[in-house]
Amino acid sequence: MTGAESLVRSLIAGGVDTCFTNPGTSEIHIVAALDQLPEMRCVLGLFEGVVTGAADGYARMVDKPACTLLHLGPGLANGLANLHNASRAQVPIVNVVGQHATYHLQYDAPLTSDIEGIARPYSKWLRTSQSSSEVGVDAVRAMVAARSAPGQIATLIVPADVAWSEGGRVAAVAGWAKTPSAREANIERVAEMLRSGLRTAILLSGKALYGKGLAAAGRVAAATGAQLLAPYPISRLERGAGMPQVERIQYVLEPALEQLEEFRQMILVGAQAPVTYFAYPGKESVLTPAGCDIHTLASVGEDGVGALEVLEAGLKPVPTQPEIERVERPREPSGAITLSGLATAVGATLPENAIVVDESMTSGRGMMAATRGAPPHDWLGNTGGSIGIALPLAVGAAVACPERRVLCLSADGSGMYTLQALWTMAREGLKVTTVIFANRDYAVLKREFSYLGVGDPGRRALDMFEIGCPDLDWVRLAKGMGVPARRVDSLEGFVGALREGFESQGPSLIEVPL
Amino acid sequence: MTGAESLVRSLIAGGVDTCFTNPGTSEIHIVAALDQLPEMRCVLGLFEGVVTGAADGYARMVDKPACTLLHLGPGLANGLANLHNASRAQVPIVNVVGQHATYHLQYDAPLTSDIEGIARPYSKWLRTSQSSSEVGVDAVRAMVAARSAPGQIATLIVPADVAWSEGGRVAAVAGWAKTPSAREANIERVAEMLRSGLRTAILLSGKALYGKGLAAAGRVAAATGAQLLAPYPISRLERGAGMPQVERIQYVLEPALEQLEEFRQMILVGAQAPVTYFAYPGKESVLTPAGCDIHTLASVGEDGVGALEVLEAGLKPVPTQPEIERVERPREPSGAITLSGLATAVGATLPENAIVVDESMTSGRGMMAATRGAPPHDWLGNTGGSIGIALPLAVGAAVACPERRVLCLSADGSGMYTLQALWTMAREGLKVTTVIFANRDYAVLKREFSYLGVGDPGRRALDMFEIGCPDLDWVRLAKGMGVPARRVDSLEGFVGALREGFESQGPSLIEVPL
């Protein structure tokens, strides 16, 4: 058995059954092994930012890693920005990166690079496999590292001769790393805080934002009157009718300060204390009011879900039903396109059990309010602030959950970063409806320019913020990659296009000129 | 004066007058400075791979650096793959990368990353500026490093508060680093080798492949009977009618071995000894025959051009006219599309003084033979093997040389990596004619699969190599970004489309289905 075969078999044995990839010559033996092993689904991306972003979206939905297969240092480098986002989403990913044959490195051939150096900034676990007999064990180590709480990026570099040599041995996972429990003292302290009667927020992150974590948090909030919050960068939030009410912290400084002003206490569950994305001269970085007592229930990497359940068990009285979002769909809007009308349209049409991927930036800030009472759904956001994640995330979420509908909301500037994802949606027949908000601006930067106190942008600065001239034609771009697309010019047109998209058996794209 | 203003003024004073960019909030004060200083031309790319690849193309044509302006770690990360190629092209580039305000870093906001770690693998010079009073001097240091032979990537990280604080000071370049001369002993040794009568190749790289370097090499070859060679990864080769004959070393192993078989001696001028891109089990990595005496005239970073001139002066007799390519355009082809016919069409139509950017991969291997006798032109290739460089290179070359025509030859798989470059071509009205060879394959990988001895690829492997299904429609993709485009179905159609492209006042794209 070659090293490559032992690698793939070990990954499959460890539960990794999906490989997002763009391979090259140095990975051919791994491709040959994948060729023989249909237990691993392979999904091709035409650019590695699609590959890593898809692995992120996949992991957010199924709580286990996909692997990527990437071509040498440059292939990994192309995927780094979405690994940045994935590292902030705290998801498990196993990157498999090819390397030149060990004896070939001495020649410094054109594609030679410091792959470990490129991988290090975003890899919590990193190793170059040394022999065909070890690469199976290395795969197990990578999977164990990736699945260590809260979810990590593990990168395994595989030299070509390690892959092609005989002597491979399939390795089995002996057990996953146990997630450390939150410290009892912290749970007791938080219970005290919740009994104090002071206005308290519970800031949730990671697994505390969906499933049994969110359910426990909802009951704690109901029993204590605390407010559940999510950070602006949301990895995955389960929401909609019947779900506990969770407020997302605002992106813009002043509304965020206002939103948090009332809180005297804040409890962190796998979350960092809220801060601004950027510094602004003379303004705050910290969003909580002075004197707000911030305490950690469970730190990043501790079992926040378990801590919430212990906390809940210790609270009296425990209500059987937390305060939940009520079913409340807005009515279908009509008329000229407005941002609030677009949000209303989404609220009116979102199918049950949908996955919403949201990188709508300035165009979509009303979306969450309009979908509070829509049927239950998951909301995935940009966690690291590196734009170009929405379309790849949608690919990964749709691959992970083929029975669910994915609504991908993307700003035009963000969408251009990784538009190649549309091709993968078409090839794989993914049920993704992509909405492009075509304001033809990096609108957030225009706002930030003035906000930073440097006056109004002049013509030369505007040329760096305005992406019209020429206008991007998303209908052509989508059709050019095999995705049916249309442009809408009214809210009723948008509603119709959404409904059609949600009913189709494959991807579609809707361009909304703003 | 702010740090940002001193930075931009220092760059301009040092001769950097072009900035390829995709900025973000943390770079806004630098944008504000650029807004006020029209001496710096700013060119926006919708993805950073376009930005860095354009900086590479620019530098290849004008032998001085452009700067990039990139948004934090992820913006730099998106540009890394083409910095890989640029590092192999040995061109000067000054990257300016924003960073959070120094006091904001402690909060680990979502976009926080190890920017130095991300920059290090491809930066020969790297520094995070510490204060507004120093950032001007840092810019000078970066420019001096970038322009040190053979041309280097220098990365200057600028925290937002360094940019926005007052106290900036414009700094001037005291002098550029002197390029070390080749060692006399090496020149003497090479002169002896050339007198030996043994069959000798001179492998040229960097500045020895154009201008006075190539002219001197041509005269040395003419005087001694040596054969001039270029490595397969060509940064810039001046060629065509009237230019010295230079053979490019073949990409594929066996033809390359055959090509070099005759040589008993090889002289390296700024070049590495030729090796294969990849290792293949049981095959050679080294392309020169056993017993070939390889000697360095000038190593990378030494003055190869000067060494050739010294060498030439010591040789007798020095012919006034080296052996040159004769004017010999092929006749315009017609009929069904074939690879050789496409090459003939390019040879028949290439305008004088054109710049050819070549990432045509398997589809374009006849291009150089067909253009040997075309009017003089420059040929730019993929130097690092990371695909997705052609379109960005074409942007940079066209910005550098607005009076010249650029012909950009790209494989479809390569073009998809950085297709956003088409938008920049349209916005800037660049005279680039892009040809997409649409074979709907990563054809090189199909070949490599069998070549690596793992048999014929099965269906699952082919799904990782074939990029049809759905077919990419490059006419729609180009028009979607504002570039006029057409698909041709005959060689006469291709000739007509090329001629039209070469006469137009802006970009165009031709899709050639194969």
C-alpha cells in the first residue's frame, strides 16, 4: 500500500468523507488513491479560496472536518484568507498539502517554497510527514488536532515520495481529545451574577449558538432575565420562530455602544469580550460600558455547552419554555427596490430549515430583523472579516446538508473575491440561491473614510472604493459559470426570483442593482 | 504631516509612482494621502492576486518597483501566490500592508493576524513600522531593499496609528545598493571554457535576457559558437527578428534531456542549473547530461550583464553582428482550429514591440517557434509555476508600457484563478488582447497522472482534472467585467479577432474552444 493510499484510508476511517480540492502534479498519487476510494467525496474548486471556504462551511454544519487537498505552497497560500476566517470560526479542517519529493527539494525547482512557513499563521497543528509508514498516523494526529475543542485547523504536508512509496499503514483514531470542562468556580460565580438582579448579557459563541447549547442558554436566559447576545462575527446561529431570542452585536461603533450600554454584567461563553473591528482615532475599541463586570463562564476551547447545562441545572426556577421568537413573517413587499424591502422579501420567503450565508455587508443590515420570525434556520456569517467567504461557505454548507436550501447573500465586492465558487455550485448541482447586492461600491470603506476623520473622499480615493465603471454584470458572470441567473428591478421580481430559486433543483443567482 | 503622507511622499520621491491596490479600513489614511498626491497612479484590483501579479508585470517591464497597498494579513495572503511567482521572477516590489492600530492589537479583533508570519516566506525584507516619524525612512529602506539585485520583494507593515499620527517625515534615498560584480576568477574560467571548443550552452536569466545583457550574450555566443539558452520559467525575454537566438529549455523531461544532451559545458548567468519542475519516481531531476561541466559566470544577485560585457571584451575575434533571428513571419492560417494553426496565427499577426504574456500551458507549446521571426517583442512567462499569473501580469505590463500592445495567452484553468484582472483591464482601458485556450481541462495533470506511473486516471480522478461540466463561457465572463469578447471557431476567425484586438483602444478577449 502506498503512503497516499494509507493517508486516504486513514482519513476515511477517521470519519473524513469529503475532500475539497484543487490538486497538482505533486498530489497526483493522492488523487490516484482517491480515484480508488469512493467513500471520500471529492469536490473540485477552480481556486483554493473556494476550497478552504467550502471546508469551513461544511464544518460549521456537521461539526466535523472535511479535508482539503492543496497544491504546494502557492495552492495553500491561495486558501489562506478563508483559513483566516475559518480559524475565527473555530471549525475543524484537515488541510493536506503536497510537497516536492524530499530529494527534489535540494534543486529549488520553481514551485519550491516554505510550505510550513505559509501554513503556520493559521495552523494550530502542523507537520510534514516523514515516511510512507507514518503518514497514516499523521493523518490521525491531524484529525484529532482538528477535532480538539473548539475546532482547529490542522495542516499535514505530504512530500510526493512519501505519497508514492510503498509501506503505507492505515491508522485508526484511538479516541478524540476530551473537551475540558469549564471551571466550577466560574460556573458558581456566573450563577451568582445571574442572581444579582443586575442587567446581564450572556455573549455566546461557537457551539453555544445552536443545538443543545443554545437551548440551554435560552432556558438560563428565561430563568434569569439575562439577554442572550451573539458577536457580530457569527459562525453559526440557529434562529427563527420557536428559537431563543439572541441579539447580534452591531457592527458600527455607536449603535453597538448603545446596544450594550444597559448591561452591568456580561458573561462570556466561548466568546471574547466585544470590541470594534478597527480602531478609530480618539474612539473606543471596547464596546462594553465602563464598569461592566465581564466574566467568563467557559473560555474558548472549554465545554461551553456543558457549562450552560450545569448552570441551568443549578438555577431555580427552571422554566420549561424559554422566551422564544414568535412566528411572524412579514408580508411580501412590492414596488421599487429598497434595502428594507429586500430584507422583507427574504423574511417573507425563507424556506423552513434553510441555511442563510450572510456577507451582504452594508446592504443587508436589516436582514436579521426581517427573518426573526421566519421558520427555523441557521445563519452563517463572516467570522474573520476577510471578504470573499459567502459563496465558498455556501458551497460547503450545501455539500454538508444536501436536503436543505441555502440562501447566500453577498455584497458584489465580496462576491468578486471568490466568484469561482459559482462553478462548483453548478457542477455539484447544489441548491444554493445566491443574491448579489450590486451597489457597485466598497460602501463600507466610503463610510469609514469620513468616519476616520479625513473628510470626504476625493476622486482618487473614490476610485479605490467604487467598483462600477465598468459595472459588473453578475448575470453574465453566473451564466458564464453555468449558474442560471437573472437581474430583478422590483421587490415583486425579487420575491419571485427567490421563490423560483428555492424551488429549483440546483443553484441560481439573483442580481439586485442598488 | 501624517505618517501616511510621509510614506507616500517618500515612495514618490524614491521613484515609485504606481500603486496596485485593494485597500481596507486600516489603510484609509494611506488612501487619504494618495487622494492628495496625483504623482502616484493608483490601480484598483478586485482581488489581491491581481494586485501582486500586476506589480510583478510592471516591474518586469520597467526594472523598478511599483508598490502594492494591501489590507491586513488576509489581503496580503490573497496576494501571496503571485508573490511566489514574483519572487522567482526576481523583480522589485514594495508591499505596503496595513495593520491594526498598535493599541488595538491587544483585543484580538476578527481581522487580527500574524502579518509578519504571512509575509515572511516571500519577503526578502520585512519590517513593521514603529512610528510616524520613521515610516518615511522605512519606505526608503524598503525601496532600497527591493531594488537590490536581482530584485526583491520588500514588505512594509504600517499600523493604522503610525499612518494617522502627525510627525511624519519625508525621507530621501541616499543611494541604491551597488550590484556586486561577478568574481574575476569566474569570468576567466568561463572564458577558458568558451575557448575549449567543447559544445557549450550559456543559460541566461534575469536582466541577461533583454536589453544590453542579451546583446552582449549574443555577441559572446557569436564569437564562440556557444548556444544561448533560457530556463523554461522566463521572467522576460526579448526576442523576434533581429534579436540573438535564445532557445528555451523544454518543460517536459524527455525533450529537455534531449535538448541538453549535446552540451559538455554549461555557463550560468544569474540562472540556476536546470532541473525538472517536479520529481517523477525513478527519473532524473537534473536536466544536464552526466559529465556536463556547469560553471557560474554570475550568480543570482551578481551583475550578470556586466560580467557578459567583460567576457565579451576579452574574447577575440568579437563579431560586430551576432547570429540573429531572421524576419520570418508565417502566412496567415485558415481552416479548423489546431494548436499549430493558433501558433501560426499569432506569428502572422503579432505587432511590433508587443509584449506577450504566456501562460498558455499545454495549448501554447508551439507559440515560441511560430513567433521567432516576428517583429521584436518581449515574452513574459510564469516564473514560479503558480497558475493564475497571466492576466495580472498583462495588467501590470500594460500599465508600465501604455504605448505597447499586450497579447495575453492563458489556459482556461489558469485564467480562472485571477479572472478579476479583466475588470481592471476594462477600467483602465488597457490595450491587452487576452486569448483563452479553452480545452476545459487541467490538461497537464492528465498527462502527469499517466506519466507518474499510476495508470490511466479513472472517473473520479478525471473529475479533478476536467473543468468542463459545466463549460466555462469566457465570452460571458469577460463581458460581465466590461471586456469585449468573442468566441472563434476557425483559424481565420482567430486571425481576424487578433487583428481587431491589436487595433482596438482597450482590452478584448478571444475564447478559443479546443
